[in-house]
Amino acid sequence: MTSKKRTVVLLSGGLDSATALAVALAEGFEVYAMSFRYGQRHAVELESARRIAEAYALEKHLVVDIDLRAIGGSALTDQIEVPKRRSSLEMSSAIPVTYVPARNTIFLSFALAWAERLSAQDIFIGVNALDYSGYPDCRPEYIEAFENMANLATREGVEGRMRLKINTPLIAMTKAEIIKTGIKLGVDYSLTHSCYDPGVDGLACGRCDSCLLRLRGFAEAGTADPLRYAGG
Amino acid sequence: MTSKKRTVVLLSGGLDSATALAVALAEGFEVYAMSFRYGQRHAVELESARRIAEAYALEKHLVVDIDLRAIGGSALTDQIEVPKRRSSLEMSSAIPVTYVPARNTIFLSFALAWAERLSAQDIFIGVNALDYSGYPDCRPEYIEAFENMANLATREGVEGRMRLKINTPLIAMTKAEIIKTGIKLGVDYSLTHSCYDPGVDGLACGRCDSCLLRLRGFAEAGTADPLRYAGG
């Protein structure tokens, strides 16, 4: 009997996290997926996360409730308008209003708690420094600092029984490279959802930063996006 | 008109956090207190936190709901028995079962998000490395690593407009020193609550690690504990 190594995978339901999950599975991990209900406008993402977890028959999919709205400060949780039809230059020029304060830090902290509980030495997160250069908590130097902190935070780390690794397989990829990787690994991108501002029918808007990056990624990868868009 | 510097203070309702709050106020900060409803057995702490925040007429007291029970792994959230009447040696010999995986990391992550939202450059946390040497996330090297990570995590940090500081005024104090400091600053310790395993009447048990440390601290400080204990 072989016992697989466990990992916690942060699964938002978007294209990136679905690909990171596929990489973790391809590397032979037993996957414990973790999602968050945090007051996001695009809660349809959670439905995508559920479908992806189901499609892969994952060991466990835990949805944690946290109320980031109590803290506020982002177009993804507040009644701030999500910007549309921005150019690449506009997207890369500053940290966008869709940035949620310390979101990845909060998500990784919960993943750390669960990893310690599961005696997992790995966490996978689909952050990407290239296409989302505006988000401070997607950069390699941030991930490294979190990993360093995490290894001082836990019982397992302090007692030397665990050396936690934050795996970021997509961090240096372009969106097109992420999509090509996922397709090679058999990811069904029709299950994923990336839109910041879906309609009441749950369809992606096709015009927010996230949709534009996704559509451009599929175009550059030379593949059609299997997702249905509003008005498309 | 003077504008006070803001700080987020993690307020559990216990003796340590109440003292850390008093230190922050004495240093002239405008205090935003943050507590967590995390499935702890000793939810009576939250009532203490509320009374303390009220007594000081704080700017704001935010109680954030998070479900650590979904993750599990501690006597404070699970149905594991809280150990009683342990000696100092027993307490210091290993990380106790009351340790909650990554708890301070999760709490500090939320504090970081709120601090960024409030443009506060300071967080106060009443951790103590001396009397709780068994908790990895109460040590100075952990706090330093968190601070380093935090300054790479946020928009304000990256844009150089903020340098976050995690203030730990109690980290090197004995329990008796903490109590003496608090009494000097006028802390009403009858409002605080430290027991890991209060009775249904809300009274402290007087026998868990936390109660024993508290009672010993008051004895060493040469002051009576104003708290009522079960059977006392």
C-alpha cells in the first residue's frame, strides 16, 4: 500500500486555481481543496470550485466562511464599480480597485492551519506575478516571506517535523502558458469561472480585467475558450 | 485639531489583550479593537471583550466570524478535554493540546487587512513568549517574520506609504509584570476573562493552564485577582 503525500490546494473556481490543482494532482498529491465564501460579488466562482472538486473526486473540499465585507475596501466585496474594457497599460499601471486587502494572506493562513491539521507539507496556490503584476500578494518575494513565517508559526515547523512549502507552479507563466499547461493536463476550462462581475444569469461579462486577460490568454494559446459569455 | 494615529488591537477579552490595549491607549493611539468568534469553547471571552471595548469607549470594536472548527485540531475548539491542575514543568514541556493551528497567523492576517483599510501602521497583540513558551506563534522570531511578510503583502507596503509594525508590548514580561503594568494603567481586570474551560455559569474554573498562570501572576504581583472563580 502506498500512501500519497497530502496537499492543501486553494481553489477559487477560476482558471488559475483549476490549473494549479491539476498540477498538484499530476505531481501525485492527495488533494484537500479549500475555498472561501468571503462576501465576494462573484459567488458563482464557488459553484465552479464545487464542480471542479467533484469532477476530480477530490479527497475533500472545504468551504470556509469568512466575512471580509466587515473589513471592506475592495470592488470585489463592496459596492464599488468594477472597471471595464481597460487596456493592458491601464491594468498594469497600478494596483486595481478589485484588490482585496490582505486576501491571499488570509487565505494562506487558513490553508496553513488545515495543512498543519492534515500533516501536509505542501500548499498549492495559483498566483501569477506576470499577468497580475498589480497585486502585491502574488509576487515571489511575498510568497517566500509567507513560507518563512509559516515555518515559524506552527507546532510541526518548530518541532522540525514539517517544512512547509508554498507551491506556486503558475507564478512565472503568461496566461497563455497557464492555459496550454492546463489543456495538456486535461483541465476542463468550461467548469472554471474568472469574471469579476458576472450577470444575474451567472454569465461572465467579457469586459472586466479578469475576463479580458482570460480571453486574451485563450487567443494567444490558439484555443477557444469553452466558457459562455454574456451576449456571446 | 490633532489627528491621532490609528492602531488595530487584537482583543480576546483576556488579561493579556486588555493590558496590550491599555498600553496602546497610553501611547496615544486611536484604537480599533478586533475580536473573533471562532468556535471557541470559551465564548464568554467575547462578552469580556465587548465590556472592555465599552469601558474604554473605543472608536470601533469589530467581531469577525470565522469557523476554525471546520479545520479542527485543538482542545479549545474540539471535544478534547482541557488539561487541569498541571505543574509549571508540565506546562512548559511541550506545545499544549489547547494550541489552535495557526491561530495567531489567522488573527494577524485579519488585523493586517483592517489596518490596511484604516491606513493604520500599527497592530497590537498581547502575545507573551515567557509564560506561554509552548505556543510557537507567540515567539519574537515569529512576530518578526509576520511583520516582514506583511510589508510585502499590501498595497500600502509595496507603494512605500506604510511600514506596518506589530507591537508586542508584553512579549518579554512575566505574568506578574503584565498585571503590574495593567494596574498602573488602570486596567479593570474584573472585566477580563482567561479561563479555557468556563462553567455553564460563565465562571472561570481556576484549574486550567490559563487560570493557573493568571492566579500565580496575581499572587506574584502581590494583588488579589478581582475575578470570581467557580467554587470560590
